[in-house]
Amino acid sequence: MGKIQCTHTGSLPRPTVLQNLLYAMERGEPFDQAAFEQAAAAAVSAVVQQQVSCGLDVVNDGEQGKISYATYVKSRLSGFQGTSRSPTFPGLAEAGQFPEFFSGPLMEATAAFGVLQFPSCNGPITYTGALPLQRDITNLQAALRAAGRAPSSAFITAASPGTIASWLHNSYFDTYEEYIFSIAEAMKQEYEAIARAGFLLQVDCPDLPKPTVYQSLQVGDAELRALHLEALNHALEGIPPERLRMHVCFGNYEAPHTSDPPLREFIYPLLQQARPATLVLESSNPRHGHEWEVWEEVKLPSGKQLVIGVVDTTTNFVEHPRLVAQRIVSVARLVGPENVQAGTDCGFATFAGMHPVEPRIAWAKLAAMVEGARLASQQLRLG
């Protein structure tokens, strides 16, 4: 092993032209499809080159052609023409403690969130997204060729069945279990197509830490988490675990996060039951930066790896490379440097137009991560 590799979680800021086209599509307004295709291809090409120039080892398309990491699926799945409703915000449990923040600064910071549509499921679910998925694959393949990178060193993100069920509610199936497994069966096509193209597949699973936040079901977190993991594994069966990454976070927004459960509460199911070999964890923000300590008592199973968040994606502080190195070394000394990559807590543009970190600062954070990983590699005597 030559060094600690660097990657990130998925979304990166989109150009304004592309963002405006995505907004027009989301609102159902007339737009130029050819202009969108051209803008998406150009944005992917540019963002891959930026990642390579920045020094990232495992790159992606920045989710440039998607309106958001989760709700993009409504145009790739049949059965989602039901009434659009406001989703449950994951931080709602804290609104009673800090009402001034949730009615003021947070609403201002998430104004772009109001553009998004959240239609409910009102019919049978089938996968209809072959064309937009192929566009994503083709754009990334072309960008990688131009940058001299292989598909095996890149990933494409996709929403997990539990994440989709969390944001787009059911008004058709008799039970929640039927609903989430219908999503899983349909999304198999997207997951398998990404893997067949030679990319790593990252499934985004913010539903797993506190799944009952999104649902009014009369079950506990542990029971619902087990169901979500079962549906996820069903959707991923047949894809080699080493080609799979699973991203878990507590919501990509700057807020108190006092209702977040501790990592200790759910780390064992993620490591022991989930199919993906690589777990991408939120690990650096002030609410969760201490949780590297869990690896003092939790043994990483054979074949499993970690991507640990070493830079935050909700504040405009640029982390010092020495702090980044400390975060990497703390975990690497417990689980083995060969099992650790450096990453980000979440995406820098989870929803198009909503990026609390100014885009140029986002890139400065990624550069700091790369330098910190270099320092950590030296301290760990790699290479």
C-alpha cells in the first residue's frame, strides 16, 4: 500500500446553467433537452478534471445531471405520480428545542429545497430510467477517458430503497414492507447497470441511522433498520461486495443534531449485515468527530473497509491538513491503514442550488484533505 487514498461522498456544485435547466425540469416547465444534454456532459467533464487535478484517487460525476441525490429517481421509476407532499425534515425532532433556528437561519439556508417535488407512490413500480442512467454512464466514461482514469477508479451514486421510501411516501401498497421491496426490485436494474459498466456503486443510505424519523410506522429504529438493510441487500445481490460502497450520514445540514443516535447504536448491523464492503461514514463534524473512538472496541470484519469523513460539508472553515492527518491516523492505527480512505462527511451540493459551502471553498477543503492524507501517509510510514 503506497498511501492513504482520497475520495469524497458524491455531489459537487453544479454550474448555474445546468442548475437552471434542472430547475425547469423539476417544475415541469419547457426546456431545451439538447441544451441539457450538452450542459450535463460538459459539467461532468469539468468536474472529473477538477477532482483529478485536486489529487483525488477515487472520483465520480459529481451528480451533475441529478436534481438531488434521492428524488432524481421519480423520473426513473413508474408509479410516482401521486400528490406531492412536503417530506419530513430529519432535524424536526430538534425544532422544539431550538425553534428560532429552525424557523429562521435553517429555512434561509435550505431555500433551494422548495424547488423539489416529492410525489407519493400511487401505482405499481417499475424501472423506466434506462436512458437517463445511460447518459450518466456515458458522460462519466467520456470524462474519465479524457482524464486518463479507468472506470474502476470511479463511482456512481444511487439512492437506496430505504432512502427513496423515506422521501417519496407510499399511498398505493398495503404495507410498508411491500412498498420498500417493490422499490428494491425496480432499483436492481440501476444498481446492476452501474456495476456492469465497471464503476464502483455507492448506495446512499441516510435512512439507516434514524429511519423512524421519516416514517409514522409503529416500530422502533432497530426493526425498521433491519427491514431497510434486508431490502438493500436484496437489491444488491449478485454485485460483488468489493464493488459496493454504502454512505451513511445523519442529514447534510448545519443544525444542532442533538437527536442523532450514536454510531455505537447501529454500527454492528451495518458491518455484519450490509452487503457493501466499504462503509462511507460521517466522521468530522462537531457532533460526530469524536466517534472514531468506536473503533477501539469494534473490530472491522475481514473484507470491510472505511471511508472516513475528514472534512465537513456544512461549514466554510477549511480544515488544516494537520487536523485531517490526525483524523486519518486515529482511525488507521485502530483498523489498519490498508482499510482506510479519506473522504467527506457528505456531499457539497446534496440538492441542486443548495450548497452551504461556497464552491471555491469546497475545492479548497478537498485540497486540504489530499494534503492531510499525504501527511498521514508519512506518519503511518506508507510507501
